[in-house]
Amino acid sequence: MSNGISRFFENDGSAEKSNTKKGMHSLRELYKIGRGPSSSHTIGPERACKRLKELYPDAEKFKVFLYGSLALTGQGHRTDVVIEQTLAPVETEIVFDVEKTDLPHPNTMDVEVYKNGEKIKTERIISVGGGTVLFNGESAIEQPIIYPHTTYAEIAEYCSSRRMRIWQYVLEMEDEGIFDYLSEIWRTMRNTVYEGLAADGIIPGRLNLQRKAKYLYNQKHMDESPATRENRIVCSYAFAASEQNAYAATVVTAPTCGASGVLPAVLLYEQEKFGLSDEAIVKALATAGIIGNLIKTNASISGAECGCQAEIGSACSMAAAALAEIFEMGINQVEYSAEIAMEHHLGLTCDPIFGLVQIPCIERNAVAAMRAINAVSLANFLSDSRKISFDLVVRTMYETGLDLASHYKETSEGGLAKLYR
């Protein structure tokens, strides 16, 4: 079955994303705290509905039409539940329209607003990934440009000429409260992991999936090698955060809910291993945030737009850059770490079984966390001989995403989602 989502990607042959914004937004728009299981399917619609209630406080009814990926996997992602709860007590009708194809984005919704029995407005809203939503027309939400640079090459040149690290670049461009915000982000990430490690039981949904983080964390062996222990602990942390996300608990988009276990798993393991301060972790988060921002600006972090490479691939790239910062590696090594991590996720499909952010999503967070660590090890030795820039691999990821068939982009119509019975 083809739902026509891929038509959105037909263009004049150029896959490079047009960047008319001439800059990037604050890291506050990348790292968001919210309830899982999906930044584009739950956090985004939740933020949209809160905005709707502000715009139309006297509305008597909302009729919400979900299209594309929101329609095809919305029930598995609990999109309808989030919308109804957020718009309550106003009467809300939800329509899952899987036939409409002329969409500006795979995560599109129309909301009809009623008062005195008549429709007074229709708002078209798109959830572009990472919890960010855009309204059309007079209620478009415009965020200020914080960063004047839109490529890693530009940022690297700026930082090198001033002998500064990327986290110092963030501190210079953002307002003075950015590190306080990132400190809150880190506390939330860490708590999500700890809460996930303490939990057991079945994750809600048709798969009846058993939580594994606690079991994995406690599987200690007397003859366990350091490498095996690292694998076990990092993976248990990634499972913990990802299982919390699947449970609709509080997580941080990094850059999305579905990929929210990668970055905290790597950072928490390294903090405990080396006794790092929270300040060191915040600096790493700032560096990772720039990587995520570049991907979001020049490509996509939406699984519905570019497949899982845009989510897990981006998260792995962010985690690799963060770890490179922890080790105080050079700006070229930071770039190479992020590039390796993304390059080897190219083409990764998004095929959640039953539309649930569980299989293959949870395991992918663990695999990506370990891959981030491996990417940094490679970059430490080989950065001087690299051929591919980070900017090029981001462009490649976007082009690959455009080429992916729609049933491999968060529609649950292909791959594991199609074959699992």
C-alpha cells in the first residue's frame, strides 16, 4: 500500500535542503523535556494543542484530522490520547485520514475550530520532528535565529580562528541561561535512566514487551572483561531510557523521543567511569546540541521524513561528538567522530511494529550508543586521513531519506512492521 507520502519529496533533482533561515535556533528548541513515546507524534501534537487552546480559549469543539504518518501510526504512538487529554475539557473529534496524499510534510494535521455550532477557523499544523511544530498563516510560530552559521565548516573556522571549543561557541551565541537549561536537561536524562533501571514489568502495547534494562544491568559475572562490562552497562542505560520512553514517561528529545536513550547512556557511563563533573557533561551536551542542530537545519531529524537514520543516526552522531568533547579532542576529531556515527547509519529504515516505539527502536538505542563510542575511538586515530566531511554526510543522509520508499518512513507498512505476525 502506498500512501503517497513520498510525493512531498519530489523536487527538481536537488536534494540539498533549502536554508532560507540564515542561521540556527537555540538548543532549547532541540533538547525538550516531555512525555514519550514520540517527539513528532506526542510531544509535537501536545505542544500544538496547548497553542490552540491559547489561540482559541472560547472554542467549543475541535475536529482534528491526522494525515500521513500521524494517521498510520498515531494510535500506536498514542497521538489521539495526547490530543484528547491536552484539549480537554473541550469536545474533540479525531479523524485518522490515511488516504490524503497532497501533504506538505508526512506529519501533517488539520484542526477545525468550532464556536456557536459553526466552524470559525482551520489551522494546518506540521510536526517536523524533535517536538517542534509549525502553524501555517497568521499563527505561524517563528523562533529567533541564535546561531549565524549553518555548516560545521563555518563553525569550525569560527572556533579555530578564536581558539575556542564548540561549547564556548554555544556560550557565546546563546543567552547566559543556556548552561542552566542544559543542566536541567542533564538532570532529567539521568533521572530517566535511573527510573528505567528500577522499573520492571510489561511495557503497554500489543507486543507485551518485557522490560530488560534492570535485568541487563544486574547480569554481573566474576570473569567479566572491562569491554564486556562497558557493553552491558552502556546498553542497560540505553534500554532504561528507551523503555521509559515507550512507557510514555518523561524523557528528553535528543534529538527525538525515539532516539532519547543514546546520548544519556553514553554520557552517564562516561561520567561514572571517569568521575566527571556535571559541568563537563553540560559542555558535552552543548557540543552534541550543535551537531543535532546542524542535522535538523540542513537535513531532518524526523523518522517520518527520512527514516530512522534521521533519528538514531542523528543521536549517535550527537553522542559521538559529546564524547569527543569529554576527551577534549580537536575540532577535526569532533567532526570525524560525528561523521563516522552518521555515515554508518545511512539508509536505516523506520519500521516500528504496530506503530509502537518498541521494536526495533529500543535495541537500536543500545546499538547506537556503543557505535558512538566506537566512532570516537576510530576518530582518535584516523582523523587526519578522512575523506568525508560532516556536512557532506548530513547532505547524503537527507538525500538518502528522500529516496527511501514511504513504507520505510514511520508508516509501519514495511520491513519488520510488515512481516511480523
